[in-house]
Amino acid sequence: MTETPPPRRARAEIDLGALRANVRTLRARVAPHAQVMAVVKADAYGHGALPCARAALEAGATWLGTATPHEALALRAAGITEADARVLCWLWTPGDPWAAGIEAGLDMAVSGLWALREVVEAAREADRPARIQLKADTGLGRNGCQPADWPQLVGEALKAESQGLVRVTGLWSHLACADEPGHPSIAAQLDVFRTMLEYAEKAGVEPEVRHLANSAATLSLPETYFDLVRPGIAMYGVSPSPEMGTPGDFGLRPVMSLKASVALVKQVPAGHGVSYGHHYVTEGETRLGLVPLGYADGIPRHASGRGPVLVGDRVRRVAGRVAMDQFVVDLGGDRVEAGAEALLFGPGDRGEPTAEDWAAAADTIAYEIVTRIGGRVPRVYLNESDG
């Protein structure tokens, strides 16, 4: 049987070899003190949760992290067992499937008493203790328990543990400004976290893991490593922020390349409007190339007139507005044929733009660029086998 050729219209090529190498680089950075949790929320930041989870585990990650319980349960349903990896999910809402999480052996984050009550009730019904991790709000101001409420949450969790209803497996928090080197909130949050850890452990909590470090902290703040680090965007070879450096500065390689085939090339006269609103008008006679990707595919409309694309051997800019399904580039006098490759972003090996370049063009962050690439764009996996 012959392999199905990759789609020509558009595709996101996902280099699993690069992902494995990134995980190994991150493991080496935190060894021997900390384990690595591979964060695969939001469909692995747009890269494909299951293939990326499996590749990360092959490279030595021992935990997986998701935002929602449904993401975590999908990993278990796909065959990633408790023996393969612990899975932590942290964004729960009232009425979420706690019982299913218990049965699947998930580690479930608890940030408040309402969540503890729901998971305890589910554990009673399941007749099996729930694995829970208490999350502290050390200053980010999103999810997590405030320091003032921490004693009550810890006390109630220990009470449930003494009744055999839960096992408190982790204590953790999240940093607000780890991607801004030297920001005063980093030291302040670290101090609060240590204080809250000390309180919980003196009260009797014996966690399997304590963790605080996201990608930025994993790359730059060894004092935040504790027992486990949680790299997300770094695992996919994207820098947490331009201020910190490029992926290459940390020995990381971008995993996703976004490509399309030029759908049409045509000659137009000077003064010809391009795309909605005619925000771009040709200065002279020129060739226009049509790229069959648009904001329905995740191409940011905010990058209209600015988004960079490698066509032929030159980087061009989006001419006029990005539409729902397509955008245009001005090819000038270059001889480009329909079917030629348009490379929106990749590792940069060929001089092509990177996800960071698109982020700059759209006034956003590279996280959003890779995560927003929609389901209409097929993922094509490269280097699926390790070695």
C-alpha cells in the first residue's frame, strides 16, 4: 500500500522528532531534581494532543497536563493508561465529571471548597479515593485558593483523606510574570508558595509532587523547579516571550510548520484594489498570488497587510485584508506558478517566518498563533517513530 500524500491545499506539519528533542532538552535542564509534565491542553497548543502526548512520554515526560477534564479523559480513552503517565487536569466547573475522573485515575485540581465537596461526593459514589492536588493562588489572581482560605481548604482535604475519600497528591501554583525576567512578582509569588507549602506539610499533607514552574520558569528560574515542571509552549519549540530569547537560544526547535499551495496567480494592472475594502492597491502592473488560508483557519485578521509568507525565495507580506478562507500576496514580477508552496511559518531554516514573526505582525503572542490554527487544516505528522 502507498502512503496517502500530504494535502496540497494547506497543512500543518508537526515534527514529532523536534518535539521529542525539546522534551529531552527540558528534562536535561531540570535533572536530576524535577520530573517533566508535558502540557497538552488545547489539543497540544494546536499540534494534536494524542500524538504529542505519546511523543513526549517516549522522550521521558512522566506526567501529562490538560486544562479540562474532557481533554484528560480523551487521553485515557485513547489508551494512555495510569501506568503510562499521571494526568493532571486543573480547570473544573460545578457538575463536571468527577466520578469519571476518579475511575480514570486522573489527578484533579481543587482550588476551593465547592470543588472539594463535589469530588468527595463522587469518591463516595465510586467507592474509590480521588487523587486531588490543591492549587494555591500565590498572586496570579485566577484559579487557586487564596492564602486566607488555605487553612480551611487544607483542613477539609486532610479530613477527607483521613476518611479514605481522597489522596492529596500535589500542592501547586502558577506564576504570573515568569516570562518577564526580573519582575518583582516572581520572588513574591515564590515566597508565598513556600509559606503555603510549609503550612500544608506541617498540617499533615504528604504530597507526591510540588510544582510551580511553567515554560518560562523552566527555562530561566531553577529556584522554581521543586519536584515537577510544567512546560507547555517551550515543548513545542516556541519561546515564551521575545524578551527571553529565541527558541534556539534554549536549544529548542519549532515543531509546527504551516504551509499551503498557491491557488491562483494572475496579472493585474496598476491601481487594482486587492481584497475587501481595497486597503491595498497595486502601485504598478504586478502578479498576485492567492493563498487558500484565512481567518476561518486561524490566520489572524489583525495581520492584514503585515503577515509574512515565504513564496519562492522571498518573504512577502499579506496584501490587503485576510478574508475568511484566503488572502493575497503581491508577487511583483516574480515568476510563480499555481501550486507553488506558500510557507507561512516554520523553524526558520529556509529564511521563512516563524510563529513569533506572525505574533509580531498581529500584535499578539506566539502561543495564540499556533493554538488558533483550526481543524480545517490537516495535521501531517513527521518522524512519528522515535529513532
